[in-house]
Amino acid sequence: MSFTDRQKAFEEKFKHDQELQFRVEVRRNKLVGLWAAELLGKKGDEAEAYARDVISSDLSEPGIDDVVRKIMGDFQEANVDLSEHRLRKKIEELQAAAKHQLMTE
């Protein structure tokens, strides 16, 4: 295997890993959105629309802070008593669940 072949293989693996990470984050945000929607009393299409809003909110900046701000703001508006710490722990749990779901599909 030549250096060029190894370099190309490395680049392909990096690209694959980045795409997988993006898909995991989108799935995680959907799961978080559906979970939060349930706490907000949303069901069916309204819950799905909320999950899409959560997914969209993650495009503002790197990391999960934009998602946390959106959900915490919605929780405060609806008087849902949940700490930011508990929300972040739930996001961590759903990150693992999202990765597992994608790896088993």
C-alpha cells in the first residue's frame, strides 16, 4: 500500500466518522426534542414539530449549548421544573442511545 493509498484511506475514514457523528447528533437532538415535548405536554405532530425545532436549534453554534438554551427557555416558559444539569445528563444518555440506534440499523 503506497503512502497515497494510506492517505486516501485515512481521509475516507475521517469523512465517514464525521458523517456518523453528525447523524448521531441529529438523532440525539430528535430524541431529546421528543422527550422534552412530552414534558411540555406536546403529542403527535406537535411533538414531532418540536423535535424538528430542537434539531434546527443545534445549527446555531458548535456543541449542545444552543440546544440547552432552547429547551431550558421553553421549560421556563411552560413552568416545567427541570434543572439544566438534569437536562444535560439526559442529553448524554440520549447521545448514547442515538449512537446505539444508528449502529444497529
